[in-house]
Amino acid sequence: MFVHSRLWPTLCLSIVFSTGCISQVSEHGASARPAPLTPGSHPSTDVPALRGEAEFAQVFAAVLESQPELEVLRLTREARNAAARQAGLPSNPELGVEVEDVGGSGELSGTGAMETTVGVSQAFSLGGKLRKRGRAARLEAEMTGWERDLRILELFGEARIRFADVADAQEREALSMESVTLLERLLEVVGQRVESGDVSPVESTKARVELAAARIELHRAERELLASRVRLAALWGGDGTSVERVREEQAPLELPSLESLVEVLAKHPRAARWEAEGDLREARLRAAEAEAWPDLEIGAGVRHFNESDEHSFVLGVSVPLPIFNRNQGGVEEARTILSMLEVEREAEWRKWYGQLVALHAELQTQRALHEELRASLLPEAEEMYEAVRKAYGAGQKGMLDLLDAERTLLEARQAQLAAASERRQRQAALEALLGTTLNDLTVSIPDSQKESN
């Protein structure tokens, strides 16, 4: 049973009004947003308490738990997953109302000859558009997971290098304190000889000048240590006052071979994500090819003739003719981007491989140099200084000889410190590149793949 002709306009207005109200409710619901953040109102992040001396594992845990960027990437993946679900949904059917032959002239005046048609149409995507769009959107969401993993590894690298900077600054401060202690002892010995009348008071003045310079160097080393602690603490939002010192792991006795490190680099998420990137670009190409297929639209409805109070059914099918636009440009763009994949992958691999080779060679050199200085040069310098100091106390050596021996000892210690710093920095850079510590690698790498230095 069909609605009487006089009720058709009322029904049409009711449908349109109801649709508009639903749309408005949806829009108002979607527009609900949390209040904007103001300075000091940002959400707090629970960070593990770091006090006194800290190991790298504690530092890195604090860094990870205080990074809102990681939460942003997690939420971004959720949003892209939602977009992927949306991309796979078909379009809604459309309700149409058409009124003809109304309000004209002569026999067509009024509503006597009015014809009213109510129909429903539905568009059907051909060529697997929905499925291919959905796959591309899902793979794009998965790439956000790779982005999050890579950001974590970037934070690992930043933390490793800044941790090494603090360790370097600690050693420089310790050496400066040793220098001050050494010169204070020297000044005491010189003072005793001045009091006994064995040497001129000028020598005491020289010793005080050397001590003053050493104390200035100590103050500078203390400021550098504080600055390095502040830079490290900035990674988790600290101010550098909670962590007073860092405790390093012992450097591995044997350095993994270059071949074993190349294998580790090849399994790095930075290299592994290219497979997922290839799947995404392939999916985008397939989706672009599917866009060449036109959408089929099928409609059906009923038409009422007011003059005879009769009705009939109407059917319709429409499809765009793909004469001019078959998404040729989109397909070519997606195909070109896909063909760039291997070139980009090879370029990035060469970059990282070159850095690995250079860092491995530099670390080998610095490890060997550090061991040589520790085993030979420094003990000889310490032995020479002690001999000259005793000879000075016995009146067998002069002040210049004592100062020269003291400078030689300090230079030897500074050389060892510089070598240790270079070794530490190269190791930190290598670990940042690999995304793991050498100690962790050494546990899993066979002895045949290690190199002793």
C-alpha cells in the first residue's frame, strides 16, 4: 500500500529534516574535544627515580618511560588502524525524491498532474577497490609500528652517547682532582725545603702558580661534568641534579669481528623495515590500478502518478565511461615509487655499512692505543715522577726537574684519558648504530667471530 499523493511532500520534508538532524547530532558529537592544554597543565609522566649513581639500563628505562613521542606514535597507529577499517567500508545507499510536473501552467498547474518518484541507489566498487584500499591502509598502520621501534632505537643511541659523555667528564674531573692532589703534595715538599733553606722561596711561588692553574682546570672539569649530566637528564625531563655519577659496564675484552657486526646490522629494524615498506608500496600500486575501474551505480524506486492515482516501478544503472581518466598518472606514480625501493634500500645500506666499517676500525685502533698507554707509558711516567720527587727531597734534583717530571706524568695521564675517551665515544657510536651494547653482542657471538685487542 502506497502513501496518498497529498502526503508525499510532507513525507519528503520529514525525511530531509530527519537526515539533517542526525547529521547535526553526529557532527556535534564528533566535535567534542578535551580542553586545550595550558602551561603547567600537561599530563605528568611517571619516571623511575634516579638518584646518586646510575647504570645505563636504569637511564634508558627512564628515557623510554618519559617520552610522550612514543605515546603519540602508539596513538597514531591506532588512528591509522581505524582509518584502515574505514577504507574497507562500502559507501552508504542514497535515498532520492523527485517531484515533476507541478506548479506549471494550464493542465500542469497545481498538483493534479504531479509525478513523484522515491528511489534508492547504491554504488558498487569494482576491481576490488575496497579490499585493496583497506590493505594499503592496514600496511600504512603497520609502518607506524616500525616508526615507533626505530624511534626507540634512536633514543637508545642518543642515551648511549650522552651516557658516554658523562663518563668522559667524570674521568676528566677525577684526573683534575689527582693533579690538584699531586701539586698540593709537591707544594708541601717545596715548602719544607724552603723552610730548611735548601731552595729559594721562588720555587714555592712556582709551585703555588702550578697549583692555582690546576684548581682552575678542576673547576672547569666540574662545570663540564654538570653540563654533561644536564644533557643526559634532559632525555627524561630531569635537571641533572638527581644523577650524580654514572657507572659503566666493563668494556668487552674482545671486540666482535666486522663480519659478525655486519650480520647484526642486517637484522636491524632499520634494514628489516624495508620489506614492510615494499609491501606497502606494492599495495598502493594495486590500489591505484583498481582506481581505473569505474564504480557501478544501481538504483530502484517507485513513481506515483497523481492524476490517475497509479504507480510504477523504475530501475536504473549508471557507470562512468573510462575514456579520459583511468588514473594513469596515479598508477605511474605508484609504480615509480615502487621501483625506487631497491635503490633507496641500497643507498641506505651503503651509508650504514660505511659507518660500521669506519667505527669498527677506529674502535680497534683506540682500544689498542688505550691498552698500550695503560700498560707501558703511564707506569713508566709514574715511576719516573716518584724517582724525581724522592731525588728532589734529598736535594739531588732541582725544581725544574720536579716540575718537568710532574708535567710528564700529567701528560701521560691525559693521553690515556684521551685514548679512553676516544675508545668510549667510538664504542658508544657503534652501539648506537647497532641498537645494542657490545657486551650484549659478545654473549651471543661465537668466539671464532671475536677479535682480541
